[in-house]
Amino acid sequence: MNAGKGGHERRDAEVVTKRASAGRRTVGIILAAGSSSRMGRPKQLLPYRGKPLLQHTLDLAAPLLPEVIVVLGHAADEIQSALTFPSNARAVLNPDYASGQGASLRAGLASAGDGWSSAVILLGDQPGIGAEVLRMVLEEHKRSGAPVVRTAYAGVPGHPVVLEQSVWQELGADSGDVGARAWIAMHPERVATIALPSPPPIEVDTEEDYLRLLETE
């Protein structure tokens, strides 16, 4: 009897552990819905190191996360057809992409649903973010338990940013082209920051940005 009871207890403990592990899962959300108005052409498709610009962020996130959601908007069909989606990645359309990054963030979080404990936010026009930085942010979130974990490059806030699900509803009240920035600025006590000495990776908004990026090849 005791041996059987112990077996049941072990199995129960394994179930609890699996459920807890699942509850700590983080979904990836790549914001890539913008109209590229300053570029004059879809920057998501700019060639860089042999593939579309956006593909780099997708290839970074997919091996490190159980699911990745790519938020598209302007030229969504063209962009989606040019990308190679791993089995754990999918696209979601933000029809309100003209409202700004905040609308894309909300679309990504809504598509993710309730099965995640947190989301890590990446930008589709910033291919210079490396796997090491993404791992650091995810590990700091596990270690600190902070509702928000963000990077700061030479003092400049940047991405990736981890958002605990407990703050998703609060972010839903945000609007416009600010994404989570306004909420984070208002709640510094809920934010853990990873300070990195390097400057921010190039964010490609203009032809000049793209030329600078090409110089790093």
C-alpha cells in the first residue's frame, strides 16, 4: 500500500511539475505591421544576408520559444508569402496597423490568448538582436519574477521586452504609436532592466538605416 501510495504521489508531483512548467511558458511576438512610410517600400522584405529582413528575427525567435506570432499589417500577403515560417510560428493580421505599434502589440497579445504566462516582444526591423540577448531577457524574467523585463543599450531602452500576462490587460488601455513604452514609464517599480554596454542594434526605418546595416555585413 505504501509503495502504491508513493507511486501515486510521484505521478501527482510530475503532473503538477508539468503544469507549472507549462504555466511559465513565454510566447514570442514580432511586431512587423508598419507601412514603412519613411522607407517607401516594405522594409520587412529588404534583402539582408541572403534573406528578407524580417526573416532574421523570425529565425532568431523560433528556436528559443514554443510559439512565435508575427504581427503583419501593410502588404501582409506579400510579406507573408516571402517568409519561411517554422512549424511553431504563425502570422496574424492587424487591420488597424496605421494606428501604430500599440495596436500591433494588442493584436499580438490577443492572438496569443490565455495559455501563456508571458510574452517577449521583438521588432521585425531590428535583425541585429542576437540569441544571447534574447536568452538573457528570458532568464532574467525567470530569475527576478518581474512583471516586465527590458533591455537598455548604453542607457537607451530597447528590445526584447518580456511582459508578464498580468500586465496585458493594463496595456490594452494604451493606444497610439507608443506600444508598451508609456505603461513601462509609469510603472518603473515593476520593471527589471538588463543594462548592456553596446549601442542599440540598428532599427531600419529609412534608406540611411538600411545602408548602415549593410555596412555591418
